[in-house]
Amino acid sequence: MEEKHVLFEKYEMGRLLGKGTFAKVYYGKNILTGESVAIKVISKDQVKKEGMIDQIKREISVMRLVRHPNIVELKEVLATKTKIFVIIEYVKGGELFAKVARGKLKEDAARKYFQQLISAIDFCHSRGVSHRDLKPENLLLDENEDLKISDFGLSALPEQLRNDGLLHTQCGTPAYVAPEVLRKKGYDGSKADIWSCGVILYVLLAGFLPFQDENIMKMYRKVFKAEFESPPWFSTEAKRLISKLLVADPDRRITIPAIMRVPWFRKGFSRPASFSSDLNRLDQKSEEEDEVLSIIPNSPNSPNSNSPNSNSKTKISSPKFFNAFEFISSMSSGFDLSSLFENKRKAGSMFTSKLSATSIMNRIEGVAKGLNFEVGKIKDFKVRLFGQSEGRKGRLSVTVEVFEVAPEVAVVEFCKSAGDTLEYARFCEDDVRPALKDIVWTWQGDTVSSCDGGGGVDETPSF
């Protein structure tokens, strides 16, 4: 009889599904709901030893960000002092690779998977996420034969862009990697993903790779020139689309909106039904992410710790202390050192206030509700605001946190968590700034005028 381990009195862990360098994946079941899940168990010591802390954090953050019917869903993240448990959707249909390994697919089947792939990747790109390792092995199938993208371990977020606005890390699987990634000169992650989608479509229809050679340098030369031949069984329409996907120059490569206008692609295509998460669920996951990501570099106060005394002390409620050097760097328009902290702080908007942190939070919550935003508490002095309506890139979500600088000075930081950047800018400039003017001492980038309780002269836009 198979031995089962119960995790956090919530998940029953069963058989081993697979393992990697620092993680093992087990089949699991939610004891309360009976739902099947996959449980990725990560050793914190091994992660630190392998220098993979940032990658694990990024993968969790990305999976939180990209909730879509054709992407494997992150359910929950839990942790003990020694391990991280990532609970994800269990996709029991196996890899798309296994289906392709048995031979080429019929055109209608290939089209369906390609449509679902493009729909999901379009959603990722709208959230600023590039996958960077798209291949049939990372495309799973559920019980309904629908595609699910997995493995975001090599994905990229906007904060990884250099000053040239491009990514520079070479990663991915050689046969599926875009030529610009191999050239080491910087690349647009979303355009590189489109190339990989083109290779995948070719493989689905052909049953083999477009660029292959026993000599890897010869294979690279074919990739650089986009030198391939289409089998005779490709339809004219499919051949034409692939020829627009596998273009060596990324600036001439077809875009996703253009792909979606191609008649071959549009045949039988329907966008997935609404997949917006409800407020309570999104807020719950936000809190889990904040807590778990903070304990990856092992902390004695890890949440969900297996230490018997982990919950024995009552926390004193006070705002996080804001380092004075960061404060000066962030608030001075002529002394902006934010680029030095790109990997630690997200771009945001800040103001200082002489009110107490509690008063500031009460005021912000009141203003948010007056603007028809829902308020989800992450922890004391940190909240997330959710817009009611769907914007161009989903619902606008804004995180607000209060930091203590000195006994009579607090810094309030706004950061866009999700949604469209222009909608966020309008929200800050047209709604938040006027509503909070009586509690603001100065906004980031403003010139402070004497005795001006409203924050001085707005010479430099803050948003």
C-alpha cells in the first residue's frame, strides 16, 4: 500500500512525478476539496547553493501574474524552514511532445494547439512576461486535450530589461531559440517567443524540427538565416504563416495581433471565457507570495514554519522602516539613484506625509472606496487596491505601502501590480493626487516650497 504524507493538514502527497536538480514534483490531493494537484518541493539550502534564489522568486511571481485557461495555474505557495512547497494545477494528459513523438498531427489539431498557445502567450506579453523556453516539452495537455503552458523558470519580467530596453541573457533550448537570442546583442523577449511559436507550429505539422543538423554550428547557421524547407503536405496557408513566423529579423517578424488576423489561424478560433480571478482569491495569493518570497533566503521567522514556536509571539504593528539613503535617492529629482536598486524596488510613485501611518492608511482606504476600488489588506500598512472594471490589460491593481522614515515623517509608495500602465498613470494623476493633496508634504520629483502643505510646485511629473 502506497504511503501518503499529509502536508500542512491540507494536502495529501502521493507518488513522485518527476525530479530536477533542486526540486521534486509529487502528485497530491487537496483533502478538503478532493482536487488533484502537483506539489513541487524545493530545498531552500539547495536553491541557495545553486544560486537559484532569484529564478525561484521570479517563477513564483510570474505564475501569480499569468492566470489564463491555457497556462498551468499556481494554486498556493507554502513553506517550512527548510523547504518551499509550490502547489500547482495537476495536468494529467502529459506533454504535447509525447503526442508529436508519435508522428505529425492533422492540421486541425495542430491549429487548435497553436491557437491556444498564441492566446496564452499574448496574455503573458500583455502582463510584461516573456516565457523564453517555449517547446513541446513545456506544453502539457489536460483531460479535455486542451493545452497548458508550464515551466516559467526562464521567463523574464520588465525589471530584467537593461537600459537599452532589451534582454541579454542567453537561455532556452537551441532548436527553438530565436536567432537574435543566439547573437548576444540584446533581444525583445516577446518577439523571441513568437519565433519559438513558429518552430512549435512547424513541429506539430511536420513531426520534426525545421532546423536540424548533427553539427550544432551548422544548425545555428540555418537558424541565423531562417533556412528551412516546408514538407509537401503543408497547406499553402500554413506554409505562408510559418514563413512569417520564422523570419530572422525580429523587426520584420509577424506580431501576435497580425497572427490573429490570418484566416488560417481564425478558423474555429474563439477567445477563452473571462478568466479574471475574484478579489478574495487574488488578495489571498498576494499575501502568500509576499510572505513566501520573503523567506526564500532562510529566515528564522519564516511563515508556515515547522518550528513549534513560530506563532508564539505577538507581532507589534508598526510600519516598515525606510532606509534613509533609499529615501533621499528616491525622493530627490536631482539625485535619483533608482537604477542602482532596480533589482530590489519596483518603479512606483511616492509622497511624504507628516501624518501617522495609521491615519495615512485610513485615508487611502477611504479614497480608494470613494473611487470604487476594492481594498485587499496584505499586512499592516500595506494594501492592494483593485479596480472594478476590466481595462485594456485586465483589471488595474495597485499596491500601496507606508514606510517610516522618522518619528514625524512617513513615505507612501504606490506601485502598479497589474493592468495597463497608462490607466495606472491616469489613476494616480487624476484621482489619487487631488484626493490626497491635504495629507501630502511633497510628491517624488516635486520642488518643495516653504510652508506649502499641498506638496509644492509640480515642476516634474511624478507619474
